[in-house]
Amino acid sequence: MNIYDVYYTRQDSCASQTIYLVACLLCLLVGAL
């Protein structure tokens, strides 16, 4: 995930932001393993 992904996600709807946050959490969980 880079700055551009974050920027464009913020331009999307609230639903898209939720999906993005869930993806971030999954990445963090995988990284924790």
C-alpha cells in the first residue's frame, strides 16, 4: 500500500474506505504472524 492508494481510497465512498481499512487490518495480522 502506498500514498497514492490511500489518497484515491479517500476520494471514494464510505464503503470503499471500510473495505480499505479491513484490508489494512488483514495486512497487519499477516505481518504479525
